[in-house]
Amino acid sequence: MSEMTVKVKEVVKYAGHSLSANGSVNFTLKASYSELTNTIQTMQMLNNDVNIKAKLPNSKPMKLGMFRIKQIVIDGDGESTLKFNGLNDYIEMDNLNLLPLNNDDNKEFVIMMEADIEIEEEGEDDGEV
């Protein structure tokens, strides 16, 4: 096994976040059909820590924190909902609160998701087909 860093850039809309009393944070993003290939690439990051940064229009990229993918749902229109979960110790709550709401003029922004994933080397399967 070796490790590889996977980076996926995706244009999304903020769909809310919540903070539980135990420090657990749920965070949801939505992406349109045009971003479907990026959503599918994101699935490689399942079961890994995902660092997420957001780049809002006319501002510098900001760190949102480290999450795990909780759920990815793709509906019949090809729109996807990406649900993340993390602990508030590893999440920039102030930055989550800066994300544009649905009534803002420009709802869409770019996120960069980054994770180190383990990949199987070719030939490590003991010669099985």
C-alpha cells in the first residue's frame, strides 16, 4: 500500500451546518449536474480525513477544517448533496458562518477538498486475477 494525495475542486452551494452539544458538526453542500464528475472523484475520499477550503468570490481562500464524508447523494437530475461530519476542535466555525446563504446574490463558491488516501500497488494481489 502507498499513499496518494487526492485534491478535488468543486463549485457548490452552502446547505447549512449544525453543531451538537457533544462538539459534532454536520456540514452540507449541494452541487449541480455540471459538477457531477467532481462529486464522483470525491468518493475516493470516503473513510479518510478531508481538509476543506472555501474560496468565496472576491476573497482569499479560507480553511473550513477537517471532516469525514458522511454521505453523498446524487438525485435523478444529477445534482449532488455532500454531507460531512467532524469535531468542532478541527473545524473553523467562524469561517462556516461566513458561507453565503441562499438569499445572497452569489450563492455559489469553490471548495478544495484534499485527502491522503491509501492505494493498492499493482501486483500486490498475490497473482490473483
